[in-house]
Amino acid sequence: MSIEIDAVVFDFDGLMLDTEMPVYAAWCAAFESYGGAPPTVEEWGTIIGTDSDNRELLDLLMTRASRPVDVDEMHAARRAHRDSLLAAEEVLPGVLEWISEALAAGLGIAIASSSPDDWVLGHLERLGLRSHFHHVICAGVDRPGKPAPDTYLAACAELGVEEKRTLAVEDSANGIAAAKRAGLWCVVVPNSLTKSLDLSAADLRLGSLAECSWQEAVARLA
């Protein structure tokens, strides 16, 4: 069986840049600062890849905290902690090579993310990657985040490609579900938080994008 691929659509958080661990670590510190047990990796895994607005995490903090929570103060400290950790993060291994190889092969490339536009575009600018992507599809008011398929369907529509000829590159179970519901092939590259979760719905699992080229990944799918 041969598989024809016309485009590669990348997730962003945890796949191109390890934003997941800094965000998780900052929330854990917030829980601890108010005397509450931090969310476990399994609890955190249910929201990785989604467009969660932090309401459920705040509700969980309120139930676990042993002292009153000043919400504004908590968020300010949490974001400052998160941003200090994010500043040390760089593009993950293999990402630049996959982008370059896909563009050289004439493939369309895009990003499909559950995060808001300003988050994704801001990081792409900082990393010097923005110019590579003509299409950055993010969740918003009229487009639900993953595991809904909408971001992937929109990415394929913008690229003008068929879903069955498009490869999604993901890091989470919710992202895999979105890609498969949209009809894409899906390669998963777990990060430090998602590696222990059930990612078996992906068509192929890699330890890193540096493990092989996108062409080799497609060959493995076949």
C-alpha cells in the first residue's frame, strides 16, 4: 500500500515547543502555594490539547486549597512563573527539519492548535518560524478546539487538500482524536507529560521528529 501526502499539519503546544511542562509546572506551584495537592499527570492529561479556559483548574484549586485564594494574585504569579520557564524553551528536535523537508517537497504546511491566536503567533514570531506558515488555524469563538475536528478541517480547507492525503503531527490524545475525526493520518510524538498516556489511536508513534524524516514516517504508515 502506498500513501500519497500533499500536506503536513502540525500541532503547536508540546509538539513544536514544549509549552506543556512550563504551564503544568506553574499550575502545580500555584496549587502548592495555597496548600492544595497539584493535579496529577492523569488529571492534566484530560485537558492537554484542548481549548480549556482554565475554569476547571481554578475550580479544582478552590476545592483543594487549604487557605483562601486571591484569584488575580494567583494568576499573576502563575503566569510570571510560566513565562520564566517558557523563556528557556527552544524548538523541539526535528521540527525545523520536517518543516524544511516538507516545503522542499512542495507540500502545504499549516498549524492546527487549540490555543488562541495570540499565544501561537507570539511564540512563532519569537522562534523565527512565523514566515514558514501561511495558515495558522486556532480555536476561537466560532471554532471549537480539539478533540473536535474543526481546526484540522479548517487547515485542510485553507491548504486546498483532501483530509485523506494530509498528515497530522500531534502530541496528545485529544489532538489525535481531532485529527482522526477529521480523516487525517496521524503521527504522534509524545512529550514528557503525554508519554505515559494512551496514544494508541495514532497511526504511528515516534520518540522525536528527529527520529526520521516525514517521508520515512509516511513509509512506515504504509
